[in-house]
Amino acid sequence: MFEFLNVDSWAEFTWVMIGLGGQLAFTARFLVQWIASEKAGRSTVPVAFWYFSIIGGTILLSYAIYRGDPVFILGQSMGVIIYSRNLWLIRRERLG
């Protein structure tokens, strides 16, 4: 299994599993959006999309920091900021 995942230790294996979990959460957001759009009969972005985005993005950012990949870090950090802002805007609108 280590060879297949290109890891040399249990610590690296654990981080790869964390990264895969983040990627699964990030991918789930598209399924949530697709199902919500099909139910509504139009394109829509449910709040759950943003929650899956921030969960997956934060986990992937943690993984990118562990790996020391500046391109991956930049991409995920910008996304986390945008997802947070969207959730803040939704919260503000709901509070009145």
C-alpha cells in the first residue's frame, strides 16, 4: 500500500489519507449542488455546497502545507477565503 501511495512512513500515509478525505469532502460539494439543482429544476447553490467547500478546502490546505507545495497552498488558501466570505454573506442575510 505504501508503494502504491508513494509514501515511506505511517506519518506520510496518515497525511495522504487526510488529503484524500479532504478531496472527498471537496468533491461531495458538486454532488450536493447537482442534486439541489435537479430538485429545483434550475441551477442553484445550496448552503451545504459552501460548507463542503470550506471543510474540504481547509483539509486540503492543511495537506498542502504539510507537503510544502506553494502552488497548492496558494490555490487552497484563496478558496478558503472565498468560501468563508460566502458563508458570512449568507449568515448576514439570514440574520436580517
